Amino acid sequence: MTMATARSLRAGDRLREAVRTAGTTPLIGVFDMFSASIAARHFDGMFVSGFGFAASHYGLPDIGFIAWPDMVGFVQRLRLAFPRHHLLVDVDDGYVDPEVACHVVAHLEAIGASGVILEDQKRPRRCGHADGKLILPLEEYLAKLELVLATRRDLVVVARTDATEDDEILRRAAALAATDADVILVDGVRSTAAIRRIREVIGGKPLLFNQIAGGRSPRLSLGDLTALGVDVAIYSTPCLFAAQTAMERSLEDLRKADGLLPETSIGVADSTALLERNISRHHLAGRSRDGLS
């Protein structure tokens, strides 16, 4: 795809093109604007993780506390700072009600999100790699999914199942693949053999794999995933867990050093330079749209 073509495509279509290219497309989970600023230096795509957002915005686990206006507001700030990055957004179960799900999807598309992930869990919901998940009857989820698909115009829709029994996973994966959803996700898949079986039942529909440290799924490289026929990989928590690790260590060291800051670390100038890119990136994108660059 040429640069001119990339500029002319809408956000959803640009993500669709990336998914269709050879290899597995990585999307990095971000939890706030600062983590997104760092992720944007290394990768072209971001995953707006419900796990990370619940932790960052509320200080709570990913069990259904997120209010949709908070998520929409966050994605709006992301799009303003990162006009050309892919933004795939976790909308959980569509915030319960199908009409709310459609309303949120319309908002996200209007502010330039690239895609959404809609799951088949019912409340109380859980992280996809946790115990105790409950799922909607398939027909009820499909009805919600079809309403979302009818609402979107350009947005990529990832249909996600949280089924845990092998037969039910394959039944649901096949049913989701038969819809107009763009991509299929089975969350918490436990083995490469299971990935291969899912790949077979969904036919040519793109497949997404959720990689999370300490989760139920195997630890796999992008090369491994490409060999398994996986088209997209979301990395839900590398920024969040790295931040937790680094902050714990830094504050432990600060206490041990009697409050003396380290001689070598990122400082004010480095941090400011990182954030200034979010301003310039937006201005450059605007000039490009106006035909000035």
C-alpha cells in the first residue's frame, strides 16, 4: 500500500489493510496517554485495553466497572495525539445493553477509532484470562453483534467469545465467522493445538490472538503466530505491567537511598520531548490533509 493510499483510507479500512498483509499485525495495549506516547515510538498500532484502562482510570480490576463515556473520552484524546495509529478499542460486552453498544460504536467511529472488540460475556464479567466467566446464549450475543455490525460504517469489528469448553469454543467460533464481523477472537485459548482447530473452523476469516503475561494462553512470538495462521496479536498489558515493575523498583531504590534520586535516569528534558511529539504529530497530520506536505 502506498503512502498516498494510506492517507486516503479511513481508520477502519487502514486497520483492515494491515490485517490483510502478510504476517501477524501487533497492537500494543495502552492504559493512559503517557503509555500510548511511548508505545507510539515503537509500533504502528495500539490496543485500548479494558484491563489497563480499569486499572489506570479507576484503580480497579477488569470486572465491569468501566463507564462508556470514560472510554470514549480516552479514545478521543488518543486519536487527537496519534492521528495515524491504529486504535482497536475493547468495549467489553458493549456495556450490557445492545442499544448502548450501538451508541458507543457510533461515538467511537465518529472520533476516528479503528475498530472495536465485542465479547459474548454476561455480567458480572471477568478478564478473559480469569476464572468464573459467564457467557450469553449464542443467539443473544449474535443479535447484539448484528446490531453493532449494522451500525458501523467503516469500523473494524472483532467478534470475541469467552467460551471455555472445546466443543462450545468451536461452535461459537464457526458461528461468529459466519457473520460480517471482520476478525474472530477466542480469548484465553490454552494451546497451539486449539489455535489450529479454531483456524480451521473459521475458514478464511482473520484470527486475533490475545497475549497477556501470566494469562492462560501460551507465550508465542509473532513468527510463531504467523505460522499458526494468526492475523492480529493484541498485547494487552506490556506497558501496564512494565510500569508496575519499574515503579516498584524505583520507589524501593529511592527508599533505600534515603530519598536521593538516581544519577542516571530519564529526566525532565527527555519526558518533555516525548510529549511534544504528540503536538507535532497532530499538526503534521493536519498539513497532510490540507495538501501542504
